[in-house]
Amino acid sequence: MIKYIDEKRETLKLVVRIVDLWFVESWDSKRNMEMILTDQKVMYHCIVYVHYIFEIGEKWIYLTFMHDYAGQGDVIPAMIKKEDISMWEDKLKEGESYIMHNFKILNNRAQYRVCEHPFRLLFIRATSV
């Protein structure tokens, strides 16, 4: 279960649904696939802030969008790095449920946290769905 995930576990097997799935490309052309995963039937509330920076001529424009998620289940963010996106892009769909295992567990200390869970999951080459 998502609420019991901590840095002490080395292998995880989760039954989850992908609540949201999106791609992030940073200013240095690093592209990641980001997700919010949910499991149990308890209420959650999650707000995601998405920031965009555009250069138009000599001006920089900063836009922030807020997405508000409310529904059932404990939630945790997950990420797929640029080099592994091609393995998963066509296989993972928003709103679908999967059995997943073998993640790397990272601290959720990102500047913009999409969920309050203290950890996030990173898909690695050994991850299977």
C-alpha cells in the first residue's frame, strides 16, 4: 500500500491506478514523464502547480497553472527519466490500473511537490508493469 512506502523497502509490488500523467521538459532539454499513482479507498486531496517559462523576443513570460485533484486513494508521485520514456510511453495510460514492481524510492523533496507523500517512485530498467 502506498501509505506504507518508506526508504527501508527495497522491493515493492503495488496495484495502482494512474490518476494523472504528463511530460515535463526543463530549460536544459531534460524531459521526464511524471505520474500520480493511487491505491486505497480513502479520501485524498492533491494540488499540482505546473510552471511554464516562455521566451518571446527579449521577454520571458512565466505562467503557473494549478490543477486540483480530489478522489479516493492514497497517492504518490512517480517519474520516468528521459532515457526510459520510450519503454513506457505507449504502455502506460492515464486512468488505467496496473500491477507494478521494482521501483527506486526517492525522497519527495522537489521544489514543486505534486503530493504530500514523503517519497516518490522512480521507474528503473528493472521496473515491470
